[in-house]
Amino acid sequence: MAAAAAAPRSFLQVAATEEAVAPPLRVVQIEGLVVLKIIKHCTEFSNSLVTGQLLGLDVGSVLEVTNCFPFPIREDDEEIEADGANYQLDMMKCLREVNVDNNTVGWYQSTLLGVYQTVELIETFMNYQENIKRCVCIIYDPSKSNQGALALKALKLSDSFMELYRNNEFNGEKLREKNLTWVDTFEEIPIKVSNSALISAYMTELEADSPVNQSDYDRLQLSTNPVMERNMEFLIACMDELSMEQQKFQFYYRNLSRQQAQQQTWLQKRRAENMARKAAGEEPLPEEDPSNPIFKPLPEPSRLESYLITSQVSNYCNRINSFAGQSFSKLYLMKALHEN
């Protein structure tokens, strides 16, 4: 009997199979025009947090970002919730009508001194993950870019972190079981800036004959006090918040030790009572009483906030270390120039 021919698969079945075996995300490829739009929007509102939508295509291990548009800034939170979704849909509809990529691949946002490790960012990631399996957040820091370095990075949440966040299992036992530390919260994806051949040729024509540009001059600034002071102020604030989080855990462990001592005292009394009942020929009582308040488990505080604060502290320390090293190098250079 001839083997039955394989039934043809539908498009949805093929797409589901391809999605199941999709390679991990390796590179975020951004068009040069998109980078300029992000820089312009974040620099114009450098004193406040601004966000925008990223549009593009998910191709294999590369996430292509081909367009973006900013979200409007409103003061009323209720107005943002009411009009934000409508504004996004209207913009994507307009882009579709002019034959521009309108597939959402993530969002971008500005930051101040590299602070982005917040609960709001994680919640936004989880909301995007409900509809988009692979999305990224582009973080741009205008204050660091003013020092002569392009502060642009692409982030995503690690898979192990998202699993714990969905199940709300940020306790010590689960974190040890998953071997998850604060370093494993975010994954940074390499960014590749792409331009068409025509744009590259045009940029070559616009390039100045001088080998030195404004970014090179920005790197030679000797003023260190404002940047160091702000980093130290934010670092001290983070250390205070971390100390408050540790006090929560100390309070929890004190209550836990007190409860365990009460349980042991109660068990000793119950066992002594059972021995007396056995001697009298009566049935012993159970050694656990669920209705007793001392047997009610105490909820362990979430370690999410402490993880995020620790990540912020590490970020500030790295920035201070890097900036101090560069400042010493520039000061020694200026000292040598003055001596000559």
C-alpha cells in the first residue's frame, strides 16, 4: 500500500515552524537617518524623558530599524493613556499609505547619565513582548554624547529574567535556582549603522578637509567638576535607596527568625502535651495547626528593586571610573604641553 502523500501545510503552520526555530538576535541594524532622528528628538528635550516608536523588519538574526517617529509630550497622564494608542495607530496608518515600513520592532527613549534600569522600562518590555517576540529598546544619553562619544545602545530583557518576572518569583530561592544576578537583567545587542551607497557617497562629499572635527574638540574639555558632581550625587542617592532595600530584608529575616522561634516553642509544648495524652491513653494532637498564625508563611520581599538599584550603582561607578581616567590623561597632556 503506497504511503499517503504528506498533507500540504498552511502559511500559518510554516510561519509558526519558522518562528519556533528562529535564530537568536545578534545585531540591530539601524539606518543612519533613524539615528539622526533619535539624536535630534532626545537632544531637543534633553532635560526630560522622551520616547518614540521604532519601525522595521525582523530578518533572521538581524533586527533592521528603518524608520521611527516620536511620541508627543503631554503633561496629563490620563491624556497620555487615552491618546497615546490612537496617535500611534494614526501614524502607522499614514506611513502605510505612503509605502513606508510600519512594523513595530521596539521603541527608543532618552536617559540622563545612563539611568535606564527602572521598573517602568521592564513593564514596557513585557507589554511589547505580548505581541512582538523580539523587540529592542534604543537608549540614547545626550549628556554623555556631549562629551564627544555617541552614547547609543540597544537593550533587551534576558529570557531567564522574563520567565521569573512573568511568574513573579523574585525571591532568593528562585534566583539561586536560576543562577540569576543583576548582571543578567538586560542584554546589550550590538548596533550596526547602515547607509545606502548614495548616502555614503554624499557624506563623503560633505566631509571636511580638516582631519579634526567638533567631536575631537569636545573630548579635550578639561572641565570635570559638573559631570563628576552629578554622577556622585546620583550615586549617593542610589546607595541610600539600596540601604533602604537592605533594611526591608533585614526586617523580613528578623520576623522570620522570630516566627521560627515561636514555632519551636509551640512544638515543644504540643509534644509535651501529646506525651501526657499518650500516658492517659488519649489520641495525640497533630503537631501542626494551619489555623495558628505562627504557621502562616511570611511573604519574602521582591528582590527586583535591589537588582535594578545595584545595576544603577554599577553604571555610575563605571562612568566615574572612565571619566576620571580620561580626565587624568587630559590633565597630564596639558601639563606636558605647558612645560614644553
